[in-house]
Amino acid sequence: MSCCSSGAALLLLRPADPQVAALDVRLASRAADGGLRHSALSVPDLACETCRDRIEAALAELDGVQWCGVDIAAKRVSVEWRAAGEAPPLVAALLQAGYDPHLVELETAPQFRHARARFALGLSQGWRSLWSARA
């Protein structure tokens, strides 16, 4: 359960086949520069800086993740990950952290098509976060 949800909220963790989840992440992503893929997730219970920090920490632990940006106001997470190999378990990591993420297909959601550009250019203040993957 996220830090901002009420204690009465029921968290249902559905069993996920890791191979199906990795395929879903890959299919919902789009190609980015430098051999990377870009994924966007909607996180409805994302509400505060503590939520942002928990999400960033959960994603930082995943192999292949190059950077992550969390937009609290839009309740969105953008992630770039190495395209070589299997997609990182983004959904499973956020479920384990207490959030219920939903993949957003960037090509079919024009209002989110420029999410990476907003993060990279830093047009929004107070929520932009870029970080490098572990060495």
C-alpha cells in the first residue's frame, strides 16, 4: 500500500507471469536513442514526494533501468531501460513497493508522446528526477 493510501484500502496483488509482464512492458514501450526503450506508467495512488522517492528507489534496483522521472501532479512515471535483453519488471517492482501501476502505450496516447522531452529539458520544476543506472 502506498504511503498516502488509507489503511482501509485493499491491496490485491495479482500473480503475474514474469515472461508475460516483460513482453507487455516491451510492447507498450517505444524506441529511444542509444539502444534504449522508453516506457510510461500511470500510477493513480502517486501523491507525494515520499511516493516519488519510493518509486525511484524501487526502479533503481532493476537491472537495465537507465533513468526514471516521476511526475507527481500527472501521476506518471517515465522510465528508460536498455533494449538489449529482457525488459525490466517495472510493474512487478511497483506492485511490490505498494503501488498499482498501469502501462501506457506511448504511440496510442498522443498527450503523453512528449513525456521524455519534458523530463530531459526540465520544463517542469519540483518533480523532475534523472539518475544514472548502477555502474
